[in-house]
Amino acid sequence: MRPNLRTIALLTFLLLPGLCGAEELSIPGPNGGRLSVIADFPSGKGPFPAIVLAPGMGYHMRLPVLAETARALAAHGVAVFRFDWSYTAKPEGRPSDDLSKELRDLQAVLAAARRHSKVASKNVSVGGKSLGSLVAWRAFAADPSLRSGLFLTPLCGSVLKGEAVSPEGRRNYPGFETERRPMLFITGSSDPLCAAPALYQVAASGTGAGRVAIVEGDHGYEEPGLKPPAAEAARKRNIAAVAALSAAFVSDTVDGRAK
């Protein structure tokens, strides 16, 4: 059975403690220029466990999925560093073909997070949305010190004709089958880029460390079949569920409680 995501989201946000606020940072970009970063901190002095969240290809750090997830994580005692890719500073900018530049961007933000005085440098996780989930996976696989991985609207493929399931997920998240650190993948029930059966197939190929959550909605956790104001209410509800699930997962893993 699916968890009652609406109940989880409501209870989580009713119980949120106070937040310290956000810091706007600018760090040297490894691909030239500078990277814009927002650091969201819990209340208190820290040092706090932290997570770096990578954006989607055209889904920047201030949009609701990342902003609300950051807010929920900070309210659960986890500092969050979200940022925009260096290519977005250029007209008609696009990600590199092999995502190597984006990986360097993410690794630069991870390094900046670890250097921050409010961060427990040995208690850092990584996550991302859509294209950001691909880059976050590469950073996660390359750095065994990262505590956990959070992958929002992953790119795992759609169900093909008959009973066949797309192998895209295994290609996009190579090495998943042997990874033992905690991981959470959250897709939408009608996401054309990551059908639930395809994601479940990927999860079944692993060690059991990878968790799957399905919320309502498409690749932006929206429900296009609805008309306003129901569509906006559904989008907010679905994103709240994503934020609540993400906060519960990461706060457990960074404290060492989740195995």
C-alpha cells in the first residue's frame, strides 16, 4: 500500500521547527564565471548535516520543488545548498554532452558546503531533480563519503509495449545494483520520463538500499488534467508530499538511523 502522502505532508509541515534563514552565496565556477548558490540553514549555530541539491536542465533553484524541499529539510535540521548550473548564465546555454561540466559545478558546490562553518563536513549528502539527478548520481558514485542520495523526478524510462520495461534507468544510474548507501527516488504517478514500473524494476535490481516513492503528478508533480484552481492546489499538495518525504529520509540518513 502507498503511504497516505497528504497526511504525511500535512503532519510534517505542522511540526516544522523554526528556520534560521537563507544565505545567498557566489562561488568560483570551475567552468568559468561564478555559481549562484542559496544556502538554507536550520535555526541554531550548527554545525549541521547538509545536502547539496542540483537543479533540472531548465528547472532552476528557486522553483517550487527545490525551494519547498529545501525548506522542509532545513526545518528538520539539515542545511541545504541549492544552485544553478553555470551554463544558465549564458544565452542559449545548454548542458555539456557528457555532463562533465555539470559534475564539476556540483562538486564545487559540495566543496563549498563542506567548507562552510555551519556544516558538519563529514555529514553531507547529495541530491538532484531530473537532469540534476543524473549528475548527483555521478557525484554520489564517485564520492563514498557522501551519506545518502536523493533523486527527484529521476530519468528511468517509460514502460514499453507488452511487459517489457525500459532499461534507461540502469544506464542512467550505473552501479545502482551494488550501492549500499541509503537512496530515495521520488517519481510522479504520470511522469512520462520515469514510469513507476520502470523505477520499481531498477530498485529491484539493487541491494535493497534504494527506496522508491510515488506521488501524484507528472515530471513537475503537476496534474495537467485539472483546471484552476484545482490544478494549483494539486501541485502544491504533491510538492508538499515530495518535500515531506525527502526531509524525513535525509534527516534519518544523516543521523545514521537509516540503514
